[in-house]
Amino acid sequence: MVNPGFMVNDGKGFQLLLANGMTVSVQWGSGNYCRNRNLSFTTNPIPPCATAETAVWGSDGNYIKREEGDYDTVQGDQTPDKVAATIAWAAGLPANFSWPIVAEEE
């Protein structure tokens, strides 16, 4: 059983645990793929930012790419509208969702 909820991450973002078991991470601090990326890791508090990094993973802990052809498991420089779309997309996934595993060509 999933207990949906919220979690703050080091004062630079948050995670949402959704009812379907998906977790959405939204981060906008130093080291994240956002306009605050080059801030010092000691910057406190983290200033507001126009963009954020998002990531989604399932209850098995495996990251889920936003689209099957995506290069990375995180989405960088996301505007607030794109973050909202990612959250809605993740909330609409079936429980235990994962992209098909495709064997690498030799």
C-alpha cells in the first residue's frame, strides 16, 4: 500500500509520492539542471528560480524517462508549466509502470 505524501529535499526542492506509487522529484538548487545550477553548494537559502529539474521513479526505485526516446532520466530547465505537466503525466501512469527494457545491439 502506498502512503502518498510530500518530502522536502535539502531546502532546494521537493518530492511527491503519488497514489500510484510514482515519485516525482522537483529540484532547483546548486548542481541541478536549472538556472541555479552554478550556485555554491553552501548557498542558503536557495533563491527563487525560473526553471527546475524533474525526475520520476516507480515504486521499484527505477527512474522512468519522460518519453521513451529521452536521452536522460531527468528533465532539465523545466518551466513551472512543464513541471506541472510532468506531475500530471506521472499521476496518470499505471501502478508498477516501467518502460520496456530493450536489449542493446551488438
